[in-house]
Amino acid sequence: MFIIKTVNNPTPIISNDVKDVQDIVLGLTNDDKVALDAYCAVCTMGFNNSFNQSDINITCVPDGGAIL
């Protein structure tokens, strides 16, 4: 499960699908490069790994392990 947070959005977005993460990041940033970078990063993420770029923070946690 991926928890997506932004500096400007206090409510985290949760997704279980790698491709959805790319679409969510694109919608939040309107930046294809950041969305592609996020997609490439989450494809290889393990639990408790994070991706940070352009005010986006994505963390991979086990299902049910989300601490919002």
C-alpha cells in the first residue's frame, strides 16, 4: 500500500496500485517527469521505503499498516 502526501494537501491519498500512483502524482503535480520518477521509484519499493520529490512524499507500508 502506498501513502501519498503533499505539502499542500493535509489528507493523505492511499493506493494499492503502482499505476494509480503515477496517475495520482501527475494529477497533483501536473508534471510528467515527477509522475514517471514516482512510478519508477514505487515499482522497486519495499515496506517503509519512501520517495520524496517536488513536495510529494510516497511511503510504502503493509496493508493495514497505515499511520495517517
